[in-house]
Amino acid sequence: MALMKNLKKKSLAAMALAATATLAFSGCASTDDAGDKIRIGIKYDQPGLGYQDGKDYTGFDTDVARYVANELGYSEDRIEWVEAPSANRENMLSNGQVDMIFATYSISNTRLKTIDFAGPYFVAGQDLLVQKDNTDITGPDSLNGKDLCSVTGSTSAKKIQDKFASNVQLVQQNSYSDCVVALNAGMVDAVTTDDIILAGLGATKANKGELKLVGNTFTTEKYGVGLPKGSDKCKDINSAINKMVETGEWEKALEKNVGDSGFKFNKELNPPKLGDTCAQPTEDKK
Amino acid sequence: MSFGEQLSTLFDTYNVLGAFWVNVQLTFWAAIGSFIIGSVLALMRISPVPSLQFIGTAYVHIFRNTPLTILMTMAILGVWTQFQLQLVSDFKANFFIYAVIVLAIYHAAFVCEAIRSGINTVPVGQAEAARAIGLGFFPAARHIIFPQALRGSITPLGNTLIALAKNTTVATVASVAEASGMMKSMIEFNSDLIFVIFLIFAMGFVVIVVPIGILTTWASRKLAVKR
């Protein structure tokens, strides 16, 4: 009886797999037709990176996506923007709901199990955003006794509590913009996540000149282009990104979108030099 | 990875039981709070004083028709950030209390209506008899109407409690580290285990909610007023 049940479970799983596989394939096939659209997943709520501004989509992620799509043969009117919230990104790729994702998407070993990454097109690092006149927060280890805001479902704040400052108080908000509201009101002392995201928040009209980045990064996050598993586009996308860097468009896009915050990207790690292959899993560092 | 291994990976990395325990605590305190507020509201709505009736009705209509997420966001972004009202200095406790208050305020509207439906099961003769032996509004309500009404409203109160137990997931908006927030980080960082993750949280809520349902069905039979 138990064996029967097991068999049943396995065949069910196989059926589910087959179903998702066909979905994924049909998703791919439809984009190769000339005149068809390419669906690109971006964030809609991250100013400076991926942001829905009325009918327009602005930000560094969208600019890189436009450039890459153009190099792949899709002009801007053939891009269909799709919102890709953090928690749904892998699923959207494996279900074929989007063809690529440019959404502050860090390459990680866990994610590489289910999807492929081209790039990275930017190397970010975790940093802190504080009020302009704050001087006592200089890095993650100066946060003891301070109030720190981050987003539900992200581990960046927990990392600080575990590794740098055990006495930090954590607030988890729904979005980083909510965190910035709390920071502006003085209810938290700092907001933490990747430096470029913070720079995007600091560069918005309302916050310009009010907030500053501490500039002491303590992690490396490689933002890749999310692709369905087994994608053959890595080479083309990587050379498109390389071309964007060489022509200076890359730095221009960065300056335009997040420059107003006074953000200086890490010049040792950026711009990344890309080869022909998709991102490979890194050795586990224990 | 086998199913068992996937399960143990998740349970090793995340304090799943701890997160569900937060939901249980939220349910417990919010249930007490909403029962107290809801009873007062029900009293106001059946009272002979028009202004009290109006306040009770207005409360129920306003809070029953406002999405809980919006109330929670208003409490945090509005009351906490803008009015800077910190209830206790410890953040964790502060947000927990905020969440309990909002949950209690919101569900009180439903508790009030559940109790009122119970009051409707009490025959008018009971109230008339109470007045006839000289009891005023409060003594009559306390000794005659409410005991019978509560027994008649166990099933709708149970439904409200079940809704409350599931609605505690909205507390994640108020920065309370509970199950749904944990599910969000699990999906983001262990997306390869997505089916197991869903299973854990679906089962977790079944484990919390089913006993409430069984208990209230049993209690409503056992305590029903035989007429």
C-alpha cells in the first residue's frame, strides 16, 4: 500500500514537471517569432532601478533591459514590461510568464538550481542609508542600540544583527519606500539593503539632499539577468552588456538614475567584465 | 533532495514553529480584545439610548468595511511614523501590541454582529419578563439576555475567531515576524523548495484552525439553549 502511494506521488510529480516544462518551452518559442514581443520582468516600486512612473518605466534596470533587448533585436515598442516582485521571480521564469528579469536580482547558488543568470550587469553591496546630518553611524558595527529598517522577507537586516551589531532593533516594512518614510520621520536611524537601491531612494525628488549613503559596503551582490533554466541567450546578453559598458551608455544610465544621491559605485567591482557563459554556482564558503 | 531532506533544510534554517507561535499569540490576545470591545458595541447597539446605538452602528460599519491591511498600514505609517507614538521602547513588543490593537479593533465589529445575531435568538418574552420583575437595562442584559445570547452566538463567534487566526498574517505589515513574513523570505531564498514551503504553511494554518472549528461546533451543541 505504501509503495503504491509512493508510485502515485512520483507519477503526479512527473506530470507536474512535464506540465511546467511544456509551459516553459512554449514561452520560449513564442518570443523567437519576428514581430513578437519580449516580456521583461522588472520592479515597479524601486525608484532609480525599476519604477513605474505613470505610463513610463524608469530606472537603471529598465535602461539596461532596453539596451539588451535592443541588441537582441527587440526595439522598445516590442518590450512588454511585467512586474516581478522579489518572491515570485523564479516562478515567473520557470512558468514562462516572462522571458528575462532585470529586477535587482542577485545571483545565488540556490537560485541557480532553478534558473539561469546572464551577467552580472552590476555588483552591488549592502550599505546603510541615514539622515544627511547623521555622523555616528559609520558602518554596520556602529548600529548597536540603533533602530534599523528593512523589508519583510529580506535577510539584510538580520545579517547585521547576527554578524555586526547584536543590539540593533529591527523594523520590517512592506517596501523600502515605507522604510524611508520612517527614516525621514526620525523613527528609525538607518535603512539597509543594497547600495544601489538605497541610492535610488536617496535620488528621488522628495529625498534629494535629505539622506546620504554611509558608503561602507559589507557584502557583494551580483545583479544578474534572470533567464529560464537552459537558456541559450547568455552569450548574446553578456556581449550586449559588454557593449553597453564600452560605449559608455552603462555609466551614463547609472549617473542619470541614481547619481543625484551622491552615490559612487564600487569601481573595483564595476563595471563587471563578462564572458560568454551563464553565471556558474560559486564554491560554498562555510 | 528527498521530501524529508527538504523539510529538514527548511526547519533547520528557519524557526517555523516560533513564527507560528507568534500567530497563535496574536490570535489569543486579539481574540480577548475584540471580544471585550465587541460585547460593549453589542450592548450599545441594543441599548435604548439613540446616541449609543448610533456610535455602535457607525463603528461596525466603518471597521467592517475597511480592509484590514489598510488599517494595519495606517497604524504603522500613520500613527507610529507620523504621530511618532511609540507604545513601548522595545520595537518587537511595540509592533506586536500595535498589531494586536488593530486586529482587536477590526474584529470587534464582527464580534459585535455575532453577538447581536445571538441576541436575536433570545425570545422577546425573556426581555419582557426581565423588565416585569423590575430589572433595568444593565441587570437584564447581564443576567438574562447576554448569557443566552452568547450561547446562541458560539458558531458565528467561532467563525470570527477562525477569520481572526488567519488574518493574523496581516500583522506582517506591522513589522511583526510571523508565519507569512517567514514564508516570504523562504520563497525568496529557497525558491527551489517552493512546493514544500507552501505545504508547510498550508498545513500550519490547518493545524491552528481546524481545532477551533471542531471546538466551536462541539461547544455550540453542548451549550445550546434548549427551547
